Amino acid sequence: MFGKHKSKAKSGPTEVKGLLARIVGDDWGKLPRTEDHWVDYKAVMRPRSEGANSFDVRIYDQWCAKQMKLNVVDYQSLDEHQELILLDGWVDMKAKKGEIRARAK
């Protein structure tokens, strides 16, 4: 209850805001435009070997995943559905740096 948290990454999908949104930066403009729904971007992360504050990141549109009846619960949930991954990369929460880029289509 009063101990230190091992990591700042949530195990399930999280909102793309703050540090993650800033790291994506101009690559937001490289995403395909959608006219049929409000986008609902979510991020899933897994720890990297570089340290306790470093994570691999995948960003996807939750609406599209729901249309495919896919329940994304963690990073590996998208392994078999690479077409849903819009951006991917890494982030170091402590150093407040990383690289998250749009995937080439």
C-alpha cells in the first residue's frame, strides 16, 4: 500500500495524452483521416530491457478494434492484428523522451 510503484505504465490501454502525445508530435498529421467515426486513440505498453521506466508503445484506434470485435487488453493483443497499429515506438518516462512514429501503410 505504501511501497514504491515499480513502473508508471498501466498494464491495459491508456489515453494518449501528456508525454505520449508530445512525443508523437508531428506524426499525428501522418495518420489517415477518418470521416466515419470519432477517433479513440489508445496506447498499450510493455517494459523494455533498458530500465524500469522505459517502455515499448503501440497506439491504435479503439473504435476500429471494437469493429473487429477485438478486446485489446495489453501490448501483445495487437501481435496478430498489426493493421490496427497506427503508431509505435518507445518512451522513457523518467527521462521524458522517446520516439513514437506513424507506421508506413
